[in-house]
Amino acid sequence: MLYITLRQYEYVCAIGRHGSLSAAAQHLNVSQPALSNALTRVEEHLGHPLFSRRRGAAMSLTPQGRKFIDKAEALLTGAARIEKAKAPVAGTSRLKLGCFVDLAPFLLARAMQTIRDTLPDIVLTHGVDTFEGLIGGLTDGRFDLALTYDLGLDAGFSRHKLLDSTPNALVSPAHPLAGQGSVSLAELEQYPLILSKEGLSAQHVLGLFQRHGLHPSVSYRAESLEIQRSLAAHGEGVGISYASPQNGFSYDRMPLLSLPITDPDATEAVILARHGSGPADTTVSAAEQALVRSLGKL
């Protein structure tokens, strides 16, 4: 016997998509009491809330609510296909992958291909964001997994180390340090730095210097990696980045050198992160294991 009707599934999914009873009611052209009653019956049957309700705030999904709606939407999609007499197709499970913006050109496509090879029947979506954006996305369910550096995550997140990343100093061929094969933080202190505008990234780099009792000046905070590389190539300072293409030119075709920073404590881990410290569901766990196997070999 089915205790939850397809109509109730539809109502709950609409509330989840629109974030409030009023918006969902307007979209479905039904009354708010009808939606409220449906949600109450579903939650009573399940034995736990699907939404967090705070006065004056939008209704936000609980972790159980996100899982319920993912499955409910798949159920509704399947029911619609049956009504149209079409054969079922793949794609009822979903996975949302996030990636830190500077890592995306290097890891995102490979990660997506790995997931598709491992789980060919899922619907895979992705997003590229800042550290803060990824943390928020993992917390509120916009991302199931994220490729990022191990910065800003507390004990409420699970993480798998994929590889170590060494920072590089980006300089023009005319820079006084250009003739060296590598540099130290102490050598860089006397030159103005070009850091990322991303807050946690800049704080991390400055923290490396401060741990050594060094206090460099900052000339620019660049909005993107390629702007940072272009500024460095034009002699506006020394860029410091953990993600840097291997080619020796900026986007505007200016020659650019990338010198590894040798201080051992400057190395930072690239990780695969997930919100929650407990076991993941089957789909997320399979993707997690596949990414650790594949990207851990880089």
C-alpha cells in the first residue's frame, strides 16, 4: 500500500524548489492550506521534518529533506514517463559536484569523466565557486562533493586527500629572481605580491609568511588566476598561486616564469570534501571512491 500519493510528492517538491508555501502555491495554482496539509501528512508518516521552519525566514531543507526530494523528483519523472507510455531511461540518481575556481581548469573535466565512467546512469551536474561558496554549497546540499584545498573546513566535513600542491612564484623574465630555479618565502618578502582576491586564499598565503616572521607588501589582489598571471608578466609584482598552467605565457602572450616555492610548510593538500562525518549514500560513496582512486594518481 502507498501511504504517500503522487500529488503529495509533487506538493513537497514544489515547496522545496520555491522555498515557501506561498510561492509553491502560486506556482501550482493551489491553496496554501492544501500544501501545508500535504507536507504535514508526509512528515508525520516519515517521522521526521523535511524543512526547517523559522519565523521570517525561507523554509530550508533538512538533510533528510534534500534526500527525500531527490528521490521524489525521480519518482515523479518516472511516473510521467509511464503515463506517456515511453520506456524508462537512465538518470534517476543525481550527483552535484563542486570545484574551487582555480582548480577547475585542471581537475573538473577529469573528475566528471571519472564519475560518468563509474556511474553511467546518474544525472551529473557541476558548479565552480570560491572557498566560501563551496562550503555553503556543501552545507546546504547544492553540492554533494567538492574538489578544493583544505582551507576553511571544520570537523563537520569529511575529506579525502588527493594530492599535494606546491605554490609557485609568478614573475616576468626581467624580474631579479627570474634566473633562479626556485625561491623561498624569505627571498620573496622584499618584493610586492599579487595575491588572489579570494579571501581565504590571500589569508593563507600571508599566513605562510607570518609563520616565518615575514611581512611582505601586497600590490594587487587579482580577481582571477589569469589576471594575476598577466599582472606578474607585466612586472607589476610577484604572483603567488598553487594552480598555475605549465605554459610560459599569460593570456595576453607575455612571457612568464613559474618558480616553485621551496618552504616545506607551504605545500597544501588538494582534497575531496563532503559535508558530514558519517557514511555517504550509495551514489555519493561510489563517486567518492572513484575520484580518490583516479585523482590520487596525479
